[in-house]
Amino acid sequence: MNTDILEYRRKLKKKLSETRYEHSLSVAFTSVCLAMRYGYPLDKAEVAGLLHDCAKCYADSEFIHKCEKHGIFLSEDEKKAPAVLHAKYGAWMAREKYGIHDEEILSAIACHTTGKPDMGLLDKILYVADYIEVRRDKADNLAEMRRLAFIDIDEAVYQIVKGTLAYLNAKGSPIDTMTKNTFDDLEERRRKKHE
Ligand code: DGI
Ligand code: FE
Ligand code: FE
């Protein structure tokens, strides 16, 4: 048994609110299920899921200062969309505070909010697990995404990014270039696959 995971859990539980900790556990378990389905190492999926929101112990307004303090580069539109910053800062915390050095885990945490072009399997697993985990109840396409996730993960990622962009546009929220780039990359791949 990987005892590190128990240590990560103890530490995380002290840092996060009860509901955020429950969400993190749930994302870990959902990531493991998707890893079983798509043939990815279960232990890495579990750690990525557990720690993906480890920076959510801070308010969005704190991240710009924290990133500057630790020399983490932020683009201008990242600064305008602070909701995305806990992912980048979370990857930094996973490395520095939890001792995670696996680049696939760090990548998945860093891009779990916006996605990124050319996502790897763990990036996709975490992105989808974060959206479909059992405690989520807001999005109206949850039932369909929960089904699709286990049939075609690429299509699930595409649909979730598309829905997120529509939701942000409707709210008038600033869109991070990375979210847009993720969508363009996925559309291009989808077009090639279907032609
Ligand atoms: O941290 P969680 O709540 O578990 O989920 P998350 O990290 O996926 O964050 C979800 C929120 O991030 C959701 O309300 C959509 C928002 N988001 C994703 N891409 C962008 C964005 N918000 C802005 N402003 N701009 C983006 O590009
Ligand atoms: Fe998050
Ligand atoms: Fe999350």
C-alpha cells in the first residue's frame, strides 16, 4: 500500500474546507476509475486527483502576489482570470509542499482548470474527473458527461471545454487564452479524426 497517499490526505484535510476536501477525495476516486478504464497507473491518478485543488486553501485574490513571490510567471490574461490560478499555484505547491516530482502529475494539476493543447492521458483523466465527480450537481449535462467519460474520454474533454466556454461567455467572465487554445486544439483534432 502506498502510505504516502495517507500522509497527503492528513495534510490536505487540515488545509481545506470540509466540502473541498470531500471534493478532492471524490476526484481522486473518480480519477482512479477512469485510469482503470483507460489503462493509466492508478496510484498516479489517485495522487493527481487528491492534490489537484491543494491551493484552494487560499482566496483567488491572493494568488497573484503568491506567484510573484515565488517567481511563477503569470500572463496578463491569467491575472484577469484569477479563478484559473489555483491550478498553476497548486502544481507549485504539490512540488514544494507535498514533494511530488512526477511531471505527469504536476502537469495534470497545473492544467486542471483550463486544459492545454496536446493534453496527455492523465491531464484528460483529471480534467474530466473534476467535472463529473459524484458531489458535483450544478452543470446540466452531468449525466451525459458521466456516461461519455467512460466511452470516449477525448469527446468528454471536448464537450466539457466547449460547455465551460459557453458558460463563461454567458456570464461575461474573462477567458484565459489557455482555455481558448485548448478548445482550438481539440476542435482541430476532432476535425482530423472525422475527415
Ligand atoms: O476548482 P474547482 O471548482 O473544483 O474546478 P476548476 O478548477 O475546474 O474551476 C472551475 C471554474 O473555473 C469554473 O467556474 C470555470 C472556471 N474557468 C475555467 N476556465 C476559465 C475559467 N474562468 C475564467 N474566468 N476563465 C477561464 O478561462
Ligand atoms: Fe480546481
Ligand atoms: Fe476541483
